[in-house]
Amino acid sequence: MLRAQARRALAAGLAAAEAGSATVAALAARPLAPVAAEGRRVVVAIGRSACDMAAAVLVELARAEPDRPRPETIAVTMADAARAVPGAWVMTAGWPDPDIAGMRAAAAVEGAVRPLGSGDRLVLLLSDGAEALVPAPVAQLPLADFTGLDRALRKAGAGEAEALLVRQQLSRLEGGGLLALALPAEVEVLAMAPGAAAEDLRLIGGGLAARPLGSTVTARALVELYGLWRGAHKVVRRTLSVPPAPPPWLPRPRVRMVGANALSVAAMLQAAPPLQSARRAFGGGSTEVAHDLLAAVAGLAPGQGIGFGLEAAGGWSPPSARFTGGLAEDPGGDGEEGAEALEDDGALSLLTLTAPLVAGAAAPRLAEHLLRFLCLARDRRLPGPWVLALSGSGAGGQALSGWIVGSDTLARAASAGLDPDAALARGGAAAVLDAGGERVVPGRAGAEVGDLGVFLRG
């Protein structure tokens, strides 16, 4: 019964990030702003969920504005996510490595946006991978050098924001370039974003609709810091050597997050018993996660639960809540009250981990989080029964294989001849969880919503 509750809660969180239905729900709650009688609307969708989001917008506009002509629409996505969208020009481009097709797509986007004038409106739909799908290096900078510098920065140890700051200074579109190109038209943004980025539009889609993270001075300093200045292309050195000009005036677009980590958490909370709001942030590696989680649940009585978030990188205060009964405000911040409890007994705790996902390493990271918690709970004699489920959404919203574990997992693994402590030492956590727990794939989300988890105390 507890495991069934855990699976349903995880499915609710991932379902909230399904791009098409999330866009429909957002437009039902607040339609797109009207266009002047003589104005026109252009829809540009970029990212893995571009087709689903564009289709939802076009259907809604046809319903709400039946007498207006269908807007010019471009959807740029990965080849494996492309599908026909009536009324839209669907283009495919390379991801995660930008390619010439992406440059052609960027040029098409520029061509659609540049003619917009006063009274017109750009609807920009952003989802996972948008920044890689429309590479637009500055004039005379080859694509290979544009992307090569980005890869070299990351290989040298630069963080995501640092590499993005540099790339924005070398792009025609990122760092507000697309927003400036749309002037004087108004811009409306609907975005699918993971937790940390959801609070900073500069980090979504490479900052296509926001001011840049820094200036040419900062970008050059970073390239020099990581020892890449002398080997950089001459256009890079020339561009980053130009003193920064006063930032141009950019309008503030109307922005709505239709899919994000916090929204997925809110959806999980709606499937949970009423809660009392609280906020507590946790960070660090698997050892810190295990200790923080145990401290949070150790004092819970049967039928209680606790919800919290973990952020490995700065910039986001994760939602946190303690489930104790009674009504409370929705920690998702939309002002709606919690829904009725799940039918089964037991309280529900929602665990959201938004540590950055590394290709090929996410599932082992989730397994280590869980096994370290299991070992610590054993050593500290955490009373059972309880269940902890953890799953994540990887790049492009592909749900990772998570696990459901409980107070009996280590005993079941031991009966199969597995030593959990030795498994931790040699990086074999997944084998222990497979033997003593239950691997679960709750579904596919339309966005990278981060890690979602459920703690249940029976």
C-alpha cells in the first residue's frame, strides 16, 4: 500500500511536467495577451518539447481567436522529438552538440522575428535544450570554435553559469539577443524549466529572453582564468576585448513557467495529505543528504511525513513542508490550497533533489543517495515500517530508473548475499537496491524536472 502511494505520487510529479498538457493548463488559467487589431503574432518554440508546446498554443489560439489568421509558427527541436504540427514549420537540429542545421534554424528564427513591429507580439516557447538547438555565433566565428570554446571551458572546470556567460557574449541570440531582435514587439514567454533555472530567466534557453549574465570583461576574465585565451579563435579574442557598452534597454517579457521542479513538487503535494508549510534547504553529497534526511524523519510518528528539497547549486530555495493534517498554503506558490489526501493510510513526504544531472551518472547518483540513507537508518535504528522512493528526470525529460526502498530492503539484500557497505565502497549501490528494493520508472516527463522522491511512514 505504501509503495503504491509512492508510485502514484511520483507519477503525479512527472505528469505535471508533460509539456502539452502543462501548456494547455497554463493557457486555460491565463490566455495569451491579445494582439492589436492591425498587429500580428509570431510563435517560436525551441527545445525538446517545442512541438507539443506549439501545438497546444495553436489549438488554443484557434479556439480563442477564430477570426484571426493562424500565426506564423516555427518549432525547432531534436530529431527524435519532432512530429508534424498543423500550421507550424518544424525544423530539427543537432543536440546536445550544435550543428549546421541548428544554425539554419537560428537564421529562420531571426527571419521570423526581425520584421515584428509595434503592436505585434512574439510568443516564445522554451524547453530543454533550447540553447543548443539554435546556435548563432557572432559574425565570422566558425561554429566549431563557438562550440569548442564552450566544451573546453566545461572540461577545464567551468560551471554551467560561467560557460553560459561566455557563450552569451559570443552569440547573436543568447543573452537577450532574441529579445532585442523582437523590439518593439511585446514578448510573452512560456517555459519548461528545472528547479534552479526556474527563478532566473537568464539560465533558461541560454537567456534568449533575458539580459546576459555578465559583460565582455567578465567573459574574457573567465576564458583567461581557465587558460584558454591564447588558444581561442581570433574572433573570440576580438569580441571579448571590446569594452562593454551600456546595456541596451530591453523590455521585460511576460513570463510563465508552465513546467518546473517546483510545479512538479506542487502537483505531488496535491496528491498528498494536507500539510503545514515549512522551508529548509539541504545540500552536499550523498553523505550529507543521508544525514539531513534522517534528521528530518527520525522524529516522525506513524502516519506522519516530511517534505523537503535539496539544492546542490545556489540560487533556489527548495519547497519544504511537514505533513501534519489541516489545510495550509500550497508550497508551489500559486496560492491554491492542498487537495484531499490519497485514499490509503499514511502520510506522504515529498523529496525533491535538484542536483545537476551528469550524462551517464545520474542513476548511480540516485542509487548512492538511497543506499547511504539505508545504511545510516540501519545504524541509527530508524523504526519501521517506512518507504522511500526516489526517481529523477534526465535530459529531455526522460524519466530515470529510480527505486523504492524500505525498512526491509537491507535484510532482503543480505539474504541475496550482498553487503551494502562493501557495495558503497566499490560503487555497486544499484545492485543492492535491485536485490532488496524495487526499481521503478514512473513515466516520462516533458521537461527535466529534477529528482522527485517520496517518504512514507506507515
